[in-house]
Amino acid sequence: MRSDDTAWLGIDLGTQGVRAVLATTRGHLLGSGSAPLTGRRDGVRHEQDPADWWAAVRTATQAALNGVAARRIRALAVCSTSGTVLLTDGQGCPLTPGLMYDDGRAGPEAVEAGLPPSWGLPKALWLARRRNGQAGAVRLAHQADTVNARLTGGPVATDSSHALKTGYDLEHDAWPGGALDRIGLPASLFPEVVRPGATLGKVSDAASAETGIPAGTLVVAGMTDGCAAQIASGALRIGSWNSVLGTTLVLKGVTAAPVHDSTGIVYNHRSPDGNWLPGGASSVGAGALNAAFPGADPARLDRLAAHHEPAVALAYPLASHGERFPFSAPDATAFVLGAGTSEGDHWAALLQGIGYAERLCLDYLHYLGAPVEGSLTFTGGAARSAYFNGLRADILGRPARIPEQTQPALGMAVLAAHGAGEAGDLADAAEAMVRVREVVHPHPGRTAAFAEPYARLVGELEARGWLPPEVAAHAVTRLG
């Protein structure tokens, strides 16, 4: 079989659904499928039934593989939401619902562990304290682990990417036993950890009958959905960054060593190839556009905004209360200063404010010593707007790549190819399988026009006490 005939399956367990994608080594999409997921929300509670995850995987994979020659499929990988955990028995069978990443019941445990409540470790502590006398071996698992266990027919190791927010020490490749003991979590609760891309097992006959995936297909360890999206962007060379703009803004890049940030704003995943994937998540994003202009036609407003470069108004468009990146300010609120005289100027100010925040994120990463001059990729829902892509490139003063497909499931197909050892290193595999739709280039004149309002916004953030003076000074210096 020629290498370009080989197919790789990626499975993405999201919050609202499961998606499966089948792709060849050269990036041809052979099939895709999806299935919805629902959960139980009640106040701060948000949980899902692990049985629903498996049912959705069956539906999605059957659709993705419909009409595809089974012999072509060599390996698969699974990603899932970061910070979603549950308890299983010794065979990997779920004993509890899955506590989703945004389940807020472990607030006191988060304070105790000194971690954000969205992380998996506080939820693990919450679950362990409510075992209700369950006998026998009890293990902590992540969302992807339970699906991998069903695929292989038995318990599996977890990957270091999902384990990060459950307390795993990536720099020492170990669970921090002493720290876990101090908060009452025994070592026996935690699974074995392997690097993403490691082989976990093979698809069993029983799982094959349910999913349509050929028995014997390699199952390799995956990553969290954010890391999967990074792989799907193709931005995997050192100094490259992927900017994911949806409701909020997330930047993740590639460095040879972890980026150390004493404030905790930037944290690091470990790449399957040994590099590091630092990143951060801002509260700025397109959610602010929807809040300010509910039900509006973005294309019409984009056309109006093109006449307001730069806008009279100056905005920091937070989609929710508080900011996390490029600075930590729990009390920060969105603002629009010097409101313009039209909806076009207001829309332009919001778009430009997102672009300024994006630039400040990159300036902060540079301040921390991260290499930021490699390729830049735009993904996320906002990347569908040609005008917004051009505007962001102008504000940043650098070109940006727009891939054809950016879904996390494709990232897992790439990781499956890398893990099976048939596609070179991870960056090579991604460059072969991720197709770039276009490259957007900045216009130097417009980049210069946005420098002054960017500097004003930086000054405003510093004056409000949100942005540290040394970071503000660094950002302004980089304008030169």
C-alpha cells in the first residue's frame, strides 16, 4: 500500500458533540461524521454520561467510515475537553458521571489545591471525597481515556496532555506524589501516563463491531482539544503560533523549552515531539461582538467598518467579566472610549480592539522570552471573515496563514499518523496533511495607522492597574 493511500482517523470529544475525521497522509479528507452530546446543567453543575460519549463515537465513526475501504485505516487518536474527569473501576469502566471542565462544584477544593476550578485536580479531589463507600480499585480518568478503554477492550494509560490539569508534572514526567498526598489523594488513584502519540493498544473485535473501525487498528494516545487544534493548524515549528479566535481568543505556540511565567498566565503543554506548547486564553473575543450587536449581519458591518480605520472609538472588548491573558485582572470589565458617531465606527472599534488584544498577547509572550517571529496561523470561527483576517494582519504587521480545515479531529488524525511512525516527525506530518487555503499579507501603511491607537490602549490598560507597567513599556517599545 502506498503511503498516500493510508488513512488516519481522528476523534474529537467536544462539549456539544463528537466529530470524527478520516484523512490520508497527504491531507485528502475521505470522510467525516458527527453526533450531538447533551449534559446535565443545574446551577454550577455540568456533567455528562460517559455512556453518551461512547454512543456518539459509534455514530460519528460509522458515518466517517461509510464507503471507505477498511484496509486503508492504520491508526487513530482521540482528543477531549481539558479538565473533564471522572472515576472508573480497575477495568476502565465509569463509576461516576464525567465532571465537565466548567463544572463549578469543586470551588473549595480548587482553593485548597491552589488551582483554577476549571482544572481536573480539584474535581478529582471532589469526586474522591464522595466515593460513597465504593469497593475495589478506583481510578481517575479523563474523557478520552474512557473512549480509548472501550476501543481497546481494557484500561489504558492516559496522555500527559490531558493529565496536565490533573496535576501531572510535565517537566519531571511524574505525578507530584508529595503534593497529592498532602491534599488526601493516594497515588493509586492516578493512571499511568504516556506521551501523546504513544501506542495504547489496538481496536478490539467488539469495538470494531460497534464502530466500524477495523479490528487491529492502532489506538495512540491523544491530547486535549486545544492541543489538537494546534496540530490541525499546522503551526508546529519553533516560533510558530496559532491564534484561535471564537467567542474568546486563545494563542498557542511552539518553543524548545517551557515558557516560565511567575503569574501563571501562560502555561505549557508538552508536544509529542519533545518541544513545548505554551499558550494562554483571553476573555477578549467575538462574544463581545454578539453582545453589542445581537442578530446583526457581520458582513454588512464589516463593509461599514472598512471606512473607519482606525476607529474614533477605542475598545477593549471582553466577552465576559475579568481578563486572564495577556494580563490577569479578575475585576476587568469591557469598555469603549470616545464612542464614534455610527454603528460602523462602533463595530470597527470592537474588531480593532480584538486585534490590539491579540497584538498585546504576542508582545507579552515576547516579554517572557518566547520566540514569536515564526509563522502565524488564524483559526476559529472569526477566521471565516476575510475582512477581519486582513484587519488583524494589518494590526499585527505580519502575514497570517488560513488553513482549509482546522477542526481538532483533523489534528488527531495527524497525531495518529505521527504515532504510527509512518509520517516523519510531527511537524512534517502536519505540513503534509494540513492544507493552507490562503496567506493574508499586511499593508504597511495600515499597520502604521494602527500603531497610535494600540499605544493608547496599552496606556489605558496600564492606567486602570490591569497591565503591569513593565509589560506596557515592552509593548510600546516593540512598536518601534
